[in-house]
Amino acid sequence: MEKQVASADIAINAPVDTVWHAITVSKIALMPGTTVESGWEVGDPITFAGEFNGRPFKDYGEIVEKTEGRSVAFSHWSGQPQRPADYHIVRYALEARGDGTQVSLTQSNVGDKPDIDAKTEAEFEKNWQTMLAHLKKSAEAG
């Protein structure tokens, strides 16, 4: 069972194909300071490696849904253990808007995690908005 816990949206001044390319081909467009690796097909692993507060990290997941050029979703977890109760699902949806693209992102928890409070939700949404701003910058730069 999934429960949405955060969302963020951004308008990007680039066509859908350019934004899709930034998400699925660029290894650095999704998260600042992070290298993302995946084959981007359903069932493929996805990894996120970088440094946070001076400490190296590696996060893991799997591509769980994909509609070519329109949307992609992946599971995500940080560190160990890798149990389904530790996952959340991140979904990117792209929609053409004139010459640009509207990108919507949602984060949903998996399993029986407790509800989050408003402060935690706001922190999640702020972090995702930062990630989308980085995607915007990358996609608009081509």
C-alpha cells in the first residue's frame, strides 16, 4: 500500500523530450551533487551516489513504472537494511505546456509507516522542490 506524503511541481522552459532526456540520460540532472545510474527500464536497479555533509552515501532503488517520455517511478531507500518497509516511491510526470514542460513529482511511502507531521511534509516538499529546480536548470541548459 502506498500513501502520498509529499509533492512538488515546476514549469521548465524546455520541450518534454529534453526534460525526459535530462531525467533518464543525464547522470547528474536529478539531484545536485549526486550521480544517478540506471538502465531506466522497469525492473532495473537505480543508484544514487554522492556526498552529503562531507560524508559519502549510496542510495538504492528499482524502476517500478515507466511510460516512455511521460512518466517514471522508482523505489528509493537510503542505506541498510533494504526492506520493503524502508522504501518510498518517487514519481515524475511530464506534461507538455506550450513550448515547455510541467513536471510533477510525488513521494509515497510504502508499507505501514506512520503518518508524517506537517513539518516533515514541508521538509520533504522543500527538498523535492530543490531537486526539481536542479532538473530545471539542467534541462534548460540543454
